[in-house]
Amino acid sequence: MSNEKYYVPHGTYWPIIGSIGISTLFIGFANQMHDVSWGWPVMVLGFAITAFMMFGWLGTVVTESVSGMYNSQVDRSFRWGMSWFIFSEVMFFAAFFGALLYARVLSVPWLGGEYNNIYTPQLWEGFKASWPLLTTPGDVGQNGVAFSTNFKLVNTWGLPALNTGLLLTSGVTLTYAHHALRAGHRDALMAWMLATIALGVVFLGFQITEYGHAYHDGLKLTSGIYGSTFYLLTGFHGFHVTIGVIMLTVILYRIQKGHFNLENHFAFEGVAWYWHFVDVVWLGLFIFVYWI
Amino acid sequence: MSLFVIAILVIIFFFLGSAVIGLLKGGKAGSDKMFKALRVRIILSVFLFIFLLVASQFGWIEPNNFNLLPTQ
């Protein structure tokens, strides 16, 4: 800690580059959704600008940190920032879990006439209020869409359980890495970090395989409220695992560079918490989608 | 049995929350608190997964059978 004066950040161009990158990304995405020909390239350009900004901005922060420019006040700011980010992440996933449970427990039974609501076969002929609801009622009868009636059961102890085991094992290896960092065992720390990253990558590989099977079998994002909530929950979770793997890799690089010591390793702690959170979200998914 | 599973999940979230408090606090005390909380959370998570495995083998709990795929 170089001094305890109030920290005033220097002028930087990264925020405006970030704004340009994110705006370009969303303009491209929105137009791609409307099948505009230049949507994809603009979206990719926006992603590249955003990635460039993150690499540059976070790189600047790391350089400033290791050169001793930050004092205890900056440390508190980082901790508060991470805590608010964590809060937003918890709320983000709470909304999707809430949507899944609301649809399953309340809205679909209501459509079937429970709790004195309207009996929907009067609105949609052939409608059956069952879970999972794989057809959006309003689509039935249009373009040859019919209510799904034939299902096959997914083996809970197949890929879903294997992926749960993989992520939980990565939580164990990360805990050993955390212990090694606190004990000053650098080689063990790097080995456990590598194991954690490898498990995360294998998880993502299996997740892509599972998506391939599900899509091949006809479970799509458009497969009613079940398809929507299933892919939103598991898709955003997979996105978070991808981000987690990238962040763990950056942390491994920084460990190799000797950026952390027994007292000062906030970046490791932040990423470690994030990975534990992603792990718990998956455990929640495994339990609420397959068991309860 | 479902209530037991949910209760363990709630406790896991409690320890995850406790780890955030440690992260926010910082310093040696905060770092210790965070590490211990995360260690308990992973132990409980592995226990819950193994419990589900054993419980389903003994028929104490069964998958909800909601995880269906349409057959074409």
C-alpha cells in the first residue's frame, strides 16, 4: 500500500471503448435476430471490441495493482464491487428459477382450470395441462403444430449426474487450490488450479453433447415454457461456467507470474467464490429439474 | 425427503452467503471466514449428491420424472 490518501482514478479511454463495443454487440445481435444480413458481422465486431476492452482495462488494473498503486481504500472498493456483482448474479438466477417454479407449480395448472380459473380446452382444443409443457398453447393448430403427447424419460443418472459430479469435483479441487495458496504451496496451487480448469472444460464438452442430444430429440428453445426455461437456465449457467473457466485461466497465469501472496489474493478469492456459486447453481438445477 | 434435500440446499446457500461476508470484510479474519465457509459448502454439496445417489438406490427418493423429451 503506497499511501492512504483518497484514491482518484486517472483518466482512461477504456469506458468509452466498452460503450462502443457493447452498443455494437447489441445492434448486431438485434439485427441478426431480424435476419438482417449485416447482423452477424456487426455482432462479432462488437464482441471483439468488448473483449479487447476487457483485456485492456483489466490488464491496466492488474498492472496498477502489482505496482503498488492501490491502498486499503481501493481494496475495500473492489470488495464492495464484487459483493454487488454477486448480489446481481444471485438475483439473475433467482429470476430464472422463479420462472421455472412459477410455470410448473402455478401458471400451467391454472391453464388447466385449477384454482377456479378458466378451463382452457374452451380456448385451445386438445390442451392438456401437464408438466413439462412442451407446446405453447397459442401455437396449436397453426402451421401443423399439435400438443406434444409422446415423451421419453431422460436418465437422471446419465449425463446430468455425470456433469454434477464433474462440477462438484471441480469445487473440491478449487478448495484444495485455495488451501495451497493460503499455505504458500505454489506448485500444489497450480496443479489444483489446472485440475479445476480441466474439469470445467470437460463439463462444457458434456453440456454441448447433451444439448446436441436434446435438440436432436426435438427439445428446442421454442418447445413451450419447459423448453424456454430449460435452455435459459442451463444456457446461462453454461455461459457462466465459460466465463469462470476464462477467469480461472487468468488467475492461473497470474499465479505463475507471482502476483499473489498469503495476505494479498483478492482476485483469487473473487474468482473462487464465483466458481463455487456456479457450482451451487448447477446443484440447484440438478435438484429442481430432475428431483423435486 | 424432498424437504431434507431443500434444507441442505438452503444451508449450502447460507455458507455461500457467509463466504461473501468474509470476502467483503477482507484482511486475515475475512479471508479465514471465507475459506472455512467455502470448505463447508463443498463438503455439504458432495454429501447431498452422494445422499441422492444412495437414497435413490434404496428407493427413499425418486426422480420427479418431469425431465421428458418429446418423441418425434
